[in-house]
Amino acid sequence: MKIIAVIPAHLASIRLKRKVLIKFKGLEMIEHVRRRAKLSTYLKEIYVATNSNLIEDLVIKNGGKVIKTKKIHRNGTSRCAEAANKIDCTHIIII
């Protein structure tokens, strides 16, 4: 069974703008989340689903994978649903 994780990320957070790019202990928050997901022995691949070129560049620079999504999403679930349609796998986990 191939299990894939999709992490939704965008810059337009309502309460804390650009929070996924805020550094904590030297790493951006999105990178902390991605690296924690990598610790799982069950996940075969991990993708960050985003419409942001800044997030895309950061994730790729750190060795991660990105699925570009549209800007129309109102929440992470719909962003992940768009990304899931672009992935060939049996199970997808939204983080």
C-alpha cells in the first residue's frame, strides 16, 4: 500500500499572516511540519500543496516535493483535494 501525505500551505493566514514562513529554532514552520512527517515509516512520499512561489522555493530548497494548486481555496482540505487529484496512490493523509 502506498500512503502519501499532503500538507496544505498558503501565505494568507487570517490570524497570523505568512505564518508558514515564520522561523522557529532556525527553520520555517512549514519545514518543521514537513520534517516531522518524514519521520513516519508509513509515508512513502510527502508533498506540500501550495499556490505560493515562496513556499514552493523553500520546500524544494530543503529537498521536499511540491504540488502547485490554485489560489481559489478557502481551506486546507479543498487545497489538498485538488492536490490529491494529481497524485496516483491508494491512500492520502492530510497533515
